[in-house]
Amino acid sequence: MGSEDNNLKSVRNSTFQQRKWCGIIHEYGDFISVEGEKINIEPVTLLEGNTPLIESVCLVKELKDMGFSGKIYFKYEGLNPTSSFKDRGMTVAITRAKQIGARATICASTGNTSASAAAYSARANLPVFVVVPEKNVATGKIVQAVAHGARIIRIKGNFDDALKLVRKISDDFGLFIVNSINPWRIEGQKTAAFEVCDALGFAPDYHFLPVGNAGNIYAYWLGYKQYKAIGRINETPKMFGFQAEGAAPIVRGYPIENPETIASAIRIGNPANWEKAELAVKESDGLIDMVSDEEIISVYRFMGEKEGIFCEPAPCAGIAGLIKMVKNKKIKMKDIVVVCTLTGHGLKDPEAALNFIKTKQFFVEPKFNEIKKIIEEEIKKSKEKDLEMELQRS
Ligand SMILES: Cc1ncc(COP(=O)(O)O)c(C=O)c1O
């Protein structure tokens, strides 16, 4: 072998060799416990976690024009095994179900919990029942539950109705509930905050995320507090949660009977973790506010077209919230670090993409000149658009 080959081999063996990632229980198991109890069996894992923290290139520029300076990162939880943050909580909840010898699992869901519960229950060889609204569950999420062999029960009602029923059924039949009212779920989800701090080397100044049943904002807060308590970080971030205007019970201060929003993952009118979310916000000196569906859709398009990141509509509520706060100068504006959690992947909800993103499909004859004409026109249009943006900026 020549010296060049030897060099390549040594580079491969050192710099590029990745540490083996074995899932969040292996990584953070020492920090996971409920009432003094720990996970003490081999984890049921799909190697969830270790998701990227991607620095914003375009949103940060837009906000700069409004007087913001600093860095914005996206914690892309859509890259978990079932494409949402739920997998962090689910590996812990399902492992716990195994540990205590549960005979089956059950959850209510707007879609992502059911997909995750189905996958992890399948892996644990546990029957799983998912109770979801008959309408308004994104196709990708139902398809996942189908693929993993879940028993899918669809009710003529919304998520809140489903959760009420599931609470009762799980009590009556001794099924293991894997919604975020289960503290093991929250214990798993808090590991995302650990990862953010491990990646940055410190905690961000602000953390923005969408709020539905309100477990995740509380979980992140627990994670940050725990890291501070053991000296891994010096400060904790302010937690900023955002609901959709038509499904904003915490902001309005009362349950919403018929919640409505295009962000189906957060179409929840009576969050089970309401008080916990308020506690997180109070302790961190943060805020829970709301954004309109129009603002959510606008961010949804922006993320795909400008940042190159496809997420489902719900996480766009958190980013729309950041834009709202910067516009109204409701947060510190200079030299700050912000993290926004992108809770679910865009492929979960193909209907949203087809309904809300302007399609640029051209149906033509298979002829060279027809395609050439389209390319020339489109390049011209995008140059004109870039120029217009530059003019607006200057
Ligand atoms: C993609 C996505 N984002 C946000 C949420 C809301 O999270 P939480 O219920 O913990 O507030 C959910 C919940 O289903 C979700 O699926």
C-alpha cells in the first residue's frame, strides 16, 4: 500500500470514527428515574436521540433585519426513528412496561404518539392499542401505526375525548398507558435538553417549542434544571412555548371544547400537563403564547424552501413564536443563542405539504425545448426574486 493509502486508513481510523450511539437510555440512563426507581433491564430501543442541532442560515438573516443578533439552532427531532421527538419518551416508557411485566400498552394520540408507541411496542412484542380521532390525523402517522401492527381505534371525537377514555380504560383493564401523563415518558424526553447542552457546551438563552398536551416543554425544563444541578451548565434557558390560536387553552386560561388548527399534532383543547407547563414557564421566566395558522403556514413554507428542513406544521408554531417575539422585541435582541425544537418530520403530514406549499410541477411533453424553456424562465424568475430581496434589505 502506498503512503497515500496509509494516510487515508489512519484518517478513517481516527478522525472520522464515530462513537457508537446506543440510544438515550444507554447514554443518559443514570439521570433517568421515577420516584427513586430506575430502568434496570436491557432497553427496548431503536437508537433514538443523538439528533442534529442545525444552525439556521436564513431565519437568522430575516431576524437580523428586525434587530436580532446571535445564533439560532434547530434541534431536528424529526430525525428520530419514527420521525418525532416521542421516541425519546417511548423507549423509556416501553422499557418500563417490559420491566414491570405489562400485558399491553395503550395511548391516545393526535398521531405521533401512536406511531412511536406502535413501533416500540412491536419491538418489545407487546400488543398496543392506539385511540385516535376519526378525523384530522395526518396520513403518515396512521400509516406508521398500521405498519407496526397497532390496534387502531378511531373515535368520533378529538384528542381530549380520546385521552379521557384511555385514562379510564387503562385503569380498568390494567393496560400500560404511554401518554405523557406517564412520568417515564417525560424522563425520556428531557434527554433532548441534555443533548442540546452537550452539543453547545452550554445552555441556550431561549428555548422555543410548540405546545400541545404540554409534556415536552416541561420535560425540557426538567432536563435543563437537572444539568444545572449537577454543574454541567451554569444557566438555564427561558422556555417559550407556542400554541395555535384555535387551540390555545393555556394562553386563554380555559379549556377549548373544539380546538382547531392546521397543525394537527397540537390540536388539543385541555392539555394534561397544563400546570406543569405553567410551572416550567414561571420558573424559567419564559412565556406561553399563541400564533395564527397563517403564521404557522408561512414558517412551514420558509423552513422547507429556505432552510432546507422539512418539518410538520406543529413545530412551525414554535418558530413563528420566535419571529413574533423578535418583531415585538419581547426577548433580549443582542448576542443571544436560541434553540427551536422541530418536533416532527414533514413527511408525517403529506396533506399539509400538498395543501399549503405552492407546487412547482410542470406537466409537459417529453421534449428538450419544452424543458429548456421552463428552466430558463424559472432561473430568470428566481434571479429577479433574489434581487428584489436584496433591494428590500438595503
Ligand atoms: C409534532 C408534535 N409537535 C408538538 C407536539 C406537542 O407536544 P406536547 O404534547 O408535549 O406539548 C406533539 C404532540 O403530539 C407533536 O406530535
